[in-house]
Amino acid sequence: MKIKLEYVWLDGYSPEPNLRSKVKIVNYNDIKNAFIDGKFPKWNFDGSSTKQAQTGSSDCILTPVRYYTTDKLSTVYLFCEVMNPDGTPHLTNTRSKLIGEQEDLWFGFEQEYFIYDRKHKCILGHDENNLEPQGKYYCGVGEYVAGRDFVDEHMNVCLNYGIDITGINAEVALGQWEYQVFSKGKLKAGDDLWMSRYFLHKISEKYNYAIDLHPKPIQKGKWNGSGLHTNFSNEMMRTEGGEEYFNALFSSLNVRHEEHIKNYGSSNDLRLTGEYETQSINKFSWGVSDRGASIRVPQETAKNWKGYVEDRRPGSNADPYKIIYQIEQSIKDAETIGNIKHKMNYKLDMDNLKMDYKTLSPEELLSEYRNDEDEVNQETEVITFDAETLIKSSSLPSALKKAMMNARNINDIK
């Protein structure tokens, strides 16, 4: 039996890459084990035609990293990393920066986009002169939407190929739509989002449409742009949480705001103006149920400080691997911040400490030492003391020195 392997990859164009693909016809028996071990055959392509190589040495290698298929097996889509001939990641391979999978890191991307009508050379539905201001189009029906057949087909294809589309809706402008895709694991999240975009572009061919991922395609009038709102959480956020942990996360996101923005898509300054459900690109903020903030905290999360948060800054054209990398780094920094704050805010309760660990304060230890004539065969003349000097005293028994040092160290944690 013959089947089609469709290799999909990202090219070397900037500021954002394009999706590319080509098809190999193979015998099923030759690759059937790959459905178990994931080792589909590598392939090559002409990198000089994709801004990834020079003509004199143009071979680039396609290494499949994830496959998407249905029960029919007529076409198997292989999402690939681009590698150099020596096996190292190509310079344009942003996926390779995400070292290893992290299955406890969950992402829910909200991909907004405009449908462009290639026949009428305008955004779908905008060839008419009776457009109303944005408002009725959001989650609209009938005359207030355009392109539903295409949108439904894209959703069904994604679901058939194992991409977890969790919802779709018409957006605030006619011809603007959104779909949401959920994935567990940072690598899978990026792969699924890119593959869902591939299906979006491929299906648009038969409708004579084009997909516009520009963050602000309509720059005249009062219209929202398009974002790639990114909902995320890790195990700590979902199970233990705590306001202190989330505050550390917000502090980290704030400190790294500029670095996030650099990686959140080109022309995003046209969208992040502080209007139309955005925060200014030059300002960081977070708020509960606030769609005008950089980070929106859902009410359910804020109730017990457990759950996910939404990063509303990424533009619709952003590379999900870059988004994921920045969020991962901010989470790591937040954990460091949280540990430092915990130590700084630690308050020692000596009464509870004595109950739990049978430890004594330096003053109490000194008192016992004075009264213990069997152990200390001399009269002490110490009336006042410095804890550090007392610990260093050669006349103290070693066990007592150790106890006092432990007590001192506990007091030092502030």
C-alpha cells in the first residue's frame, strides 16, 4: 500500500518564518514501525530557495519530530525541524532552543486571524459598503459573519488529525476569526500551533482565500487587531499556587517585559496601543479579569490563587516557540524570586521552635550552662555575652556549641 508523507517545516524568512511542505510517496511496509518508534525517514530540501542556505551548499535536512495522521493513513503529516548536514540545529530552528519536553507546562493558544478574499482583493466581506462598527460581528451569526464554512472545515481537519481544538468564534471584525488550541508540554504546544496554522493556510487554497496573521491589518477606523493570547500554567500554579507565588511570577514577567515584547511578533506596536483591549507596549500590568492588562488573571484563578493566567501581549503572527521560551524563562526566574522572598520574610518563632524541635534560645542555653556545675567545673563570670564570641569559646562543650550555632543560624534567616 502506498501512502503520502507530507513534510512540513519553517523557512528562514524574517521577521517571521513561512510554512513550507513537500510530499514523499512511500510503501507502508517500509515505514510502519515509525508509527511505534516515531522514527520517520529524514529528507532534504533546497535551502537556497528558503533563505536557509547558499546555492553552492544548499542541502538542509528535515528531521521529523511529530506526526499527525488519521485512521485512514492516506496522508501522514510530518512536522520537522530544519537541521544542518552535520546534524546540528539550523540557525532558523527556534524549536531547538526549547531543551527537552516539559509535560507539566500547559499552553492554550488563542489564534486570531483575518481571512483575505483573493478574488475581491480585500478582507472577506469587506467588498460591501454597508459595514457597521465592530460590535455585532463578535460571535455573530448570519449577515454578521463571513467564512464560516471554511472555519468549520479547518476545525474538523485539526480534530481529525489529533490537534486539540477547544473552540472557535467569530471575532470583532467581519472576516476575523479565532480558534483555541490546547496542548500539554512545551514542545507539543509549539508543534500543534504551527501545524494548525499549516492546515489553515492549506485549506484556504481551495476557497481562494489567504490567511492574514498581521497584528493590525485594519489600521484605519476603530478596529481591534489580532493577537495570540497565550494561557499557561505549570504544576505548581495548578495544584499548590498561592498569592506569593503568583506575585513572584508577575514580578518576573514585569522585569522581563522588554525581552518578551522582542519575541512576541513584528508590528505588534500597531496593536499594543493601550486601546482596543490591549495594554501599551511600553507598560506592563496585570489584573483580575482585566482584558486591558498585559496579564489577565481569570477570576477562578484569583479566587484561591490556583490555576492559569493569560499573557495578552503576543501578536497573532508570533512564533509560538519564542513565546514558550520566554514564558519558561520567566517562570524559572519567578521561582528564584519566590525563594529569595521566602527567606527574607521568614520570621522565627522561638516558642514554636522549642515545642517542635526542643531547641533553646542562646539566653536559655547560657542559663543552663551556668547552672550545670557537673558539666562545667568552673564558676562563670559572664554577665552579658555576644553570641558569636560565646560560640567560639573553647570552654563550651561541643554539643552546646552546636546547639547554639543552630539557633543562631535559624535567627539569621530573615
